[in-house]
Amino acid sequence: MTSMTHNAPQITGGVDTHGLTHHAAVIDSIGRHLADQEFPATIRGYRDLLDWTRSHGDLVAVGVEGTGAYGAELTRVLTAAGVAVVDVDRPDRTTRRMKGKSDPIDAYAAATAVLSGRATGIPKNRDGAVEAVRVLRIARRSAVKARTQAMNQIRGLLVSAPAILREQTTGLDRAALIRTLARLRPGDDLSHPLAATRAALRRLARRHQALDTEITELDAELGPLTRQAAPALLELFGVGPETAGQLLTSAGDNPERMRSEAAFAHLTGTAPIPASSGRTHRHRLNRGGDRAANNALHTIVLVRMRHDERTRAYVQRRTKEGLSKKEIMRCLKRFVAREVYHALTTTQVTQNDLAPAA
């Protein structure tokens, strides 16, 4: 078996990830193409990819496309083996139009992006409590969406329902309406519109009840996980389990990958963007970044504007200075983003911290 010596050439890897296969490529320290090969997207395939890459020299780093999707498990394997992994975006349209597209081309492009310094993003670890929060929140979000859809369909059916059914449910709040509709007895003959409407409303109401139970169970599971992952985050005024879960998901299990609170502000779309031209010097709102995280910060700001005396005093002062409500809220979101960043980076609990002591 061959072994690498101290004078082995330094190489950089690149991987174009897909659902069933990954295509890897390696380049040397001056960007020359050395080799490329396809591997199955399996545990054995990931290990073979790593061994094949290291067989060409001293592996400095590997650029992986889609570290949060098809490349998630490969990223875990490489990171566990002590390899520096860089998150690489796919080539832009101009590059693809000039050079074409294929798996080898994309793999070499990923390696080149790392070597040139164009790609520097550190991928999320996805191996701790925050990843658990993320996957549970996906189930909760779809359940909430389905419950809202069921309620909208119930109200839509009631609009055109026979009068006897509409009068039976008039004036009821949502909880009472769902209980009433869930107890309806349409009968066996559904050829009559009244009976069919009762049957449809009963099914929708029972679906609503089942989704209510599912959401309650998920909230009970998410609460302790969120508090374990970032207890200081929940101590901030206006931060609840839902907004905390979204901010944790956006930051990941390794929030230290964001090198500064300004980087977190850019991630959440709260950092102002320069929009100067000639003798005009100004900034505009940032409409990029993670919009779900931006929405979480927006919710926190709304809570503070409604219930926090200091925030209300700040809004009044800035309004007298001539700032618009949109600009005031941008300033508040920027301030909250700073608080959230420090809460995440100073007190977040990792998966190792949650493990019992040996």
C-alpha cells in the first residue's frame, strides 16, 4: 500500500452531487485538471470517493455542490475524516453558456472555485440538535399549512351550503365550529346535496382535529430541543419557540461558520445594501438572504413595537427625525439580528454537549 510523503503534491477536489451518483474531480495547486470519476451515492461510494481523491496527493479541501441536499451525507463523511469541505454554488449562467455543462465540467468548476478563493462558504454540520429542530419544523409547517387549507375549505363550503346547515353553525367560534361539524351525521344516502355537504364538512373537521393534535405533539417535541440548543435565544424579548426554531435552522449547528454578526445580518437580509451613485450616497433595504429568517426577525420586531416600552420610545423618536416606518423597522431588525447572533454564538449547545458523560 502506498503512503503519502511530505513532498506529495497539494490537490483540491470538487464534487458535483446527484441523487444516485456523485462525480468527483481533482486539480493541482495551479489549477491543472488531474482526473475525474463517478461514484455511487452510497456509504461505500462516499468512502471510495475519499480514498480515490486522496490517492492523487495531499488533499487540501473539497468543494461540494449542494451540501444541504444531495451532498449532505458526503459532507458528513468528509468532515468526519478531517477534510475541509467548502460549500460551492453551481456555476452562473454566463459560465455555463461559455463552457457548457456536464458532470465532469461541474466537478472541475467546483474544485476551481475553491482553489481560486471564489467559494469560501463553510457548510452546516447537520449533525446536532439544530438539525433535529429543522426536520421536525418541516413536519410542523406542512401540518399548519394543511390545517389552514382545511379551515378555508370548510368556510368555503359553508358559504354555499343549504340554509339549515348555515344557520346551525352561525356565530360559532373556530373551536366550537370544528366540534359541531365533526359530530354531523350525513346518513347513508349521499345523493342529496345536504347529506353530501354534511359528509364533506365532517371529514374536513375531523382532519382539522387530527392536524391540531399533530401540531400540539410537534410543539411539545420542539420546545425542549429548542431550549437545549440555544437557551439564551429564548431569553430575548419577543423571541418564542417558533421564531427561535427558524433562526436556529438558518444558523445551523455550527453558527461559528459565520465570521461576524455582519455576516449573520447579510444571511438574514437585514444588512443595508449600498446604493450610491455619483454625488448620491445612500443605502437601500436588503431583499436577499434567508427570507424565513428575515420574517422571524420581523415578527420579533412587531412584538417589541407592541409590548416593549423602550422600543416604542425609539420608534417615536425616529419618527420625529423623519424616518419612515419601513426604515425604522429595518434598523430594529438589524439590532435584533445583532442580539440573536451573540445569543447563538456564545451559548449554543452542540450535540456533544448534550451527550451524557462517559
